[in-house]
Amino acid sequence: MRQCWSAFALALLLFCTLADHAFASDEQAVAAVPELGPRVSVTLQLVDGREVVATTLGFSDEALRIRAFDGPATIPFTLITSCRWGENRITGSQIPAAMDAWMVGLTARYPHPPSPLLAGVASAIFPGAGHLLLGEWSDAARYGLLESVFLGTSVFLLFTAQAGAVLPVLALDLTFRAFTVSETGREAQRRRPSQVVLD
């Protein structure tokens, strides 16, 4: 029985490694495109000389919606001289193009993202299933492996007459499931372009 679990764990670990390697080139190609989406930490240089450190929330045709230290704000693109995030730096007039690039990239990568509810329910049933629906193969394999360890440990303890030790493992498993439900729900919500554009 132990050899069977060891072989299964080794196969799943090998799958995770191969999935990471296979999708690394896709992620690097996507990262080369200067995209600016929601929930990105940016530093804005305004025309009056002020510098604002904020998180992007969304955009409209004329303005960028941010959350700064003092709360949410809407700043017209004409008042922004530059915008920096990571290694990228663009002018205020280039922000709509960068956000459009993010929208186009998002639609190309995820033409039909699942609803946050569906992704969350899939993760509640089996952690990793929600990531599978989102196309995150390596995360799905990792979470599936961890869930398999939880379930395997519970079954092992149950069949070796150590039933009292099963409850802490199941409590840890439920906490893990709640985390994956929350994570996949947020990621599915982030991938829905209609939630980003301001009305």
C-alpha cells in the first residue's frame, strides 16, 4: 500500500515539474507585453509634481480608478505624466493602450473564464479542480497533490486504528479547501473583463 502511494506521489510531483517547465515559456511571452490590469501596484507622477503610490482598480475612457493610502480615487489620464510598475514606465496618455493590451491579452488567454462561483465550488469538491478550470495546470497539480496527501493520511490513520488522529488532519484539510475556494474565486473574478471597466 505504501509503495502505491509513493509511486502516485512521485508521478504527481513529476507532472508538476513538467507542467511548470511547459508553461514557463508562455508566461515569459505574456510578461514581455506591457500590460496594465487591475490590482497592480503603481507609482503615478502627476502634472503638479506629486507622486502617488496606489493600486489600480479599473479604468474608463478618460480616467484611471485607483486605491491610494487615503482611499479610492479617479484620476484623469491628462493629469498623469508617468506611470511605473515593475520594470515598466509609460506616460499618462499610454495608460489606456496598456490597459487595452491587458484586456486583449486576458481575452486571448481566457476566452471563456468560469464564474467565480463555479471555480469556488470545483475547489471545494476537490482542491485543484478550480485551478484546472482556470487553466492553471501547475497550480492544479500542486493543490491536487496536497489534497491527495491529506486524504491519504486520513485514510491511513483511519485504517491503522488511529481514528483520533484523523480529526486534526481533516480540520487542516478543511482549512486548505477554504483557502483554495477563496483563491480560485478571486482569480476567476479577476479574469472577468466586465468587472474592470468603469461605468
